[in-house]
Amino acid sequence: MLTKYLTISYLKNLFFIFIALLLFFVGLDYVLNVKNLPNSANLQTLYIMYKSFYAADLLLPISIIFAMIATKIQLIRSNELVAIYSLGYSKKEVLKPLFFTSLFIVLLSIFLHTTPFSYAYQNAENIRKYGVISNSTTNLFFKYNDSYIFFKKLFPIQKKANDIRIFEVSNQRLKKIIKAKEANFINNSWKIKNATIIENLNQKIDIKKNQNLTLLKGFKPKILDSVYEGKTSFSIVDALYAIKLLKEQKIDIKKIKAALYAQIFYPLFAPFLMIIIFYFVPITQRVFSLTLFSFGAIIFTLFIWGLFFTLMRLSFVGVLAPEISTILPILLLAIIASIFYKKF
């Protein structure tokens, strides 16, 4: 009964706090950017929706902690916390429903990053800057094995590219040039129709036209768009795929690892920080000022949240290794939380 009661109380507070922060963030963003948005009502609605997804991802961790603080204050003000302890329940038994509920929500948010949910911010920015959900990437040039590929235009959503040039090199010598007007990403590979192949054969040029080719297996449009344009928007699935592909091409993968670690490990700071703050929660308002405690807990939460967010951004720009800026702080926080938990 206690577990059910505490879980329901916590979820109610989480819902109201999360919605309040979400509306404030999205509302403020809309007011600041409404002049830059297209006049289309549909696009403005999509912009608000994508910004809401991005804000939800950003604000969920601190909402989880604020909800715990609000729940504890509610229990203290009504003297329910004293009554619970008087019945023989321990601090661990009071903490467990809140901790496991928050952990489940965090794991659910991590799972969402395996879906196109991860590209919400990028889609919102495309609407604001270009008036479309997905803009085309122009003049894309990259290396694949012994070939150099040029896409004049890449359309990630449509999964196609225009004006393709492929230069195959062997022993620092241009061996083959492939030209085509269009390529489409089908069945995990790029299909090129009506290509012109210009091949250099022992000082003799051989030209073949109307050739159908299948190339660049696994190079998804979203991976090409994000990696070679320097973006940090990846779903977990695409990030893992990109790491595997780019390792084979001996291309730096620090940014991709930073994005992957941020999506998997960054949200976990909320449940661990909850344990630390819970340790200092007073039993009754007669022992300690609830106003002072609430203020201190909120400021401490915002400080830790800002610190983790800053470290995450530093790894995106390559200043810090993602293992140091993301995994190590979460690991240290988990160790500190386990120490406090043992002291209960």
C-alpha cells in the first residue's frame, strides 16, 4: 500500500511539474522565434511539436528530481512522513518507489532515442531556418574505401541524392569515374540507375552508359547528413551503425560517441542525484526550514544539471573525450549515491 501511495503521489507531482516546465520552455521559444517561422499554420504546429519533444528530453531529468522534492515536502507538511516512519518503515523503503519509478521513466526516455524522436531538434531548426522539415544538404564530399564520392544534393527524408560523382583511386591513380543524375537509398544500399562509367584502362579510356549499380552499403542518408555536416543529432541505432561504418573508413568518431553516450548515460544522473538529495530531506518541518531546504535542493539540482549539460556540450565540440565528460561523471555520481544509500 505504501509503495502504491508514494508512486501515485510522485507521478502526480512529476506530471504537473513536467508539463509546467515544458509549456514555459516551448512558449518562451515560440514567442522569441515566431517572426522567423513560416506563415504556414501546419509548419508552425510541427515546429511546436518538435520543440516540445526536444524540451521534454531536456527537462525530464530535472523534472524527475523536482517531483521527488515536491513529494517529500508534501509528506512533511501533512506530517505523513513522520507517521510512515512511526509505523516502522525505513528511509530505504520510502525511497525505493520513487527511485525505481524515476529509473523506469529514464529508461523509457532512453528507449525513445532509438526512434526518430532523436531528430526533433534538427527538424525544428530546419522549419525555423528553411521553412521545411528536412532541408537538402549540398556539396557533400566523403571517402568510402578507395573511392571519393560527391553528392551535389542529398535529401535525407526522401532518401535520394542528385548529381553523383564517384572517383575510384588505386595506387594514387584515378581508375574510374562514375557519373549519375540520381541515386536512391533502397534496401540499405544506394541504387544508381543510368550511370555513366569512365574507366582508365592502360592509357585507354573506356566509356559505358546506362549502367545500374549498387554502392555504399549501410551509408544511410541520415548518417551522411549528420556525420559529414558536423551535426550531433543521432538516434542510438544510427549512432551505433555510424560508429561501425566510420571505424572501417578510419574516420574520427568522437562526436558520434559523444552523442551516443549523452543519450544513454546523461539521463541517468537524475535517479542517482535523487538518492543524494533524499539523504538530506528533514523528517519534519520542526527540525529544518522547508523553504530553505527546497531552495537549496533546487539550486543544487540546477547546478548539477548545468554542469552535466556543459560537459556534454564540450564533448560534442571535441574539447573533452566523451568517456571523460559523460561516462566518468555519471559513474562518480552513482558511487556517491551508493555511499549515501548505505548510510540510510
